[in-house]
Amino acid sequence: MMQTETGQDLAKAAHWLKANQVVAIPTETVYGLAGNALSEKAVAAIYAAKQRPQFNPLILHVARIDDMRLYAQMDNVSRLLAEAFMPGPLTLLLPKRDLVPDITTAGSRKVALRMPRHPMAMALLEMLDFPLAAPSANPSGYISPTTAQHVWEGLHGIIPYILDGGPSQVGVESTICEYQDDKIILHRTGAITADMLEAVAHVEVIPLQQQNKLHAPGQMKSHYAPNTPLYRGDIPELLERFSGKNIGVISFQTVHEKPHTTAYCLSPAGDLAVAANALFAQLRKADQAGHEVLVTEWFPESGVGTAINDRLGRALAEHKQKA
Ligand code: TXA
Ligand code: MG
């Protein structure tokens, strides 16, 4: 077993990355499991560490918008979006250049690119002469990590170093979009909303589900699943349905106090950004508290609420059984 160290030493993180090792890094969305995106060896180590299926491609993280041209063909709309939202929680899907190994994009001719908005991630990228491939730093199939401690829980003994940059600010993974045929296809919802993209690009934004296409690889339904079965609906009704059981309640604003229930209220003040920030940490906490079932509700479909509903949807028990 490998010794896993947690710390704030950028030089140490850079040292491991230059040696083709994988290192967990903080970003503003969730923690990433980073490796040299141009090294087949490092990328293979990422897939191995999180036991990720090799058909699920990785996002490239770069230090500057201008660097994106080295790895992908940039169209004008994508450049506009990059300039408006980067660094920040947006990933662009673009035609890839040969420099990016096939293993990084799982054989796809497109590459996903983003520039994280976290001072340590940005400083680290500046120290390296290669981009970082980084999926979320969780074992494949479990909830994404938003603290160094979450990463440690899932990957200690498997990776040499966890760069601790404090809790992730946004709390849900980046929005993924692709400009194609004068439209923007939204592959994954996040803190950058469809409205925000539309306001900058002045083209229609279409959710992927409305496309007559397969889901993006890796958009597997059980992607965020806790081990405890999670149900979504009207909370009082669900509490009735599961009465007698030990229940964890993941709610937006209302604190549900009942016997045998524990409340995990994400934002008593009703702030969706606060709720997104707390989502994965509370989902983990609830999953580890020994409840028989977890129940949750629909969040408002505005702002980052859409992404919260999407992630909770993937965490539901019904999807776990199917996957
Ligand atoms: O916020 C984030 O994006 C975080 C942080 C660490 O940057 N990363 C992240 O990576 O969420 P991951 O691997 O957990 O999710 C990336 C998603 C996957 O669903 C993957 O299938 C999709 O992006 N993706 C990556 N490259 C793609 C490609 N070439 N074509 C289609 N989908 C792609
Ligand atoms: Mg992930």
C-alpha cells in the first residue's frame, strides 16, 4: 500500500505529477484526481486509481485560455464562452488535436477542456508544462469529493498526495457544453446555467436529453450513488411511507424534525448556491450515518438548482438497481 500524504505543498504535488503519478487537487467545483494529460502512463494511472471504465473520457485542465488552442480547435462561440466564464466552472467540448493521447479522451475525437478557478490549482498548472487530466477524485460510482478528507476516505493508500485547498466553493461539477451547428448542447448542468450561456453566445442552448443521441459516456445514472437507498418526492409523504425506519432527510430549506429522522437541511435561508456547496458533503454524511433510507425532494429549477436536481436524480435508488 502506498503512503498517502495530505498537504499544501505545491512543489511536492508538481514533483509527483512530473513523475507520472496522480495527485488529488482542489478545484472550485469538486476535487480532481490529476495526472499529466499528455502522458499515457499517467492517464492510465488515473483510470486505475479510481477504477474508472476506460470508455469514460477525462477533462483537461489548463492554466490559460490561450493554451486551449494547443489541444483543441477553438471556434468563435467557444472562445466567447471561455472568455466570459473562465477561469470558472465551465467545460468546453471541442475537436481534439493529435497532441492529446486517445486514452485521455477514451478514443473520442473530441476533448473536454476547462480552466479551474482555484488559486492552488491555477498555481500548480502554472508550474507544469503539461495540462492535467482530472476526473472527480472519488472511486468510480461514488459521490464526488468536496474536501481533502473526502478524497482521503476514497483513495488513501492508492495515491501519493492530496493537495488540500479547503472545501470546494461551488460543490457540483462543472457545466459541460459543446457548440455545434449554431447551437449549444448542454452535456452536463452546473453552476453556469443555460441562461448564462445563452446570454453570452446568443444562440439556443439545448439540453442533451432533447438530443436524439446517447448520453455522454460517463453520464451513467448511478454516477453519484450513496450506498443507502435514496428516494425523491414530497418529504412528508416519504416520511409517512417509510415510518418506523431510521431516515435521513436531505432537504432544501425546511428542517424536518420527526422521531427516528435526522435532518440534513442544505440551506435554511433558501440559497441554492449554499445548498450546492453543501450537497455532496451532506449526502456523504447522511450515507455514513447508518440510516435505513434517505429521502429528498425537488429543488427549485433555477440557477444551480437544476444541477442539484440532476445530481440527486443520479443518486436515486431506482437508478442504482438499473445500473
Ligand atoms: O468540475 C469538474 O468538471 C470536475 C473537476 C475535477 O474539474 N471534473 C469532473 O470530471 O467532474 P469527471 O471525469 O468526473 O466528469 C467528466 C465528465 C464525464 O461525464 C465524461 O464522460 C465527460 O465529462 N467527458 C469528458 N471528456 C469527454 C469527451 N471527450 N466527450 C464526451 N464527454 C466527455
Ligand atoms: Mg465524476
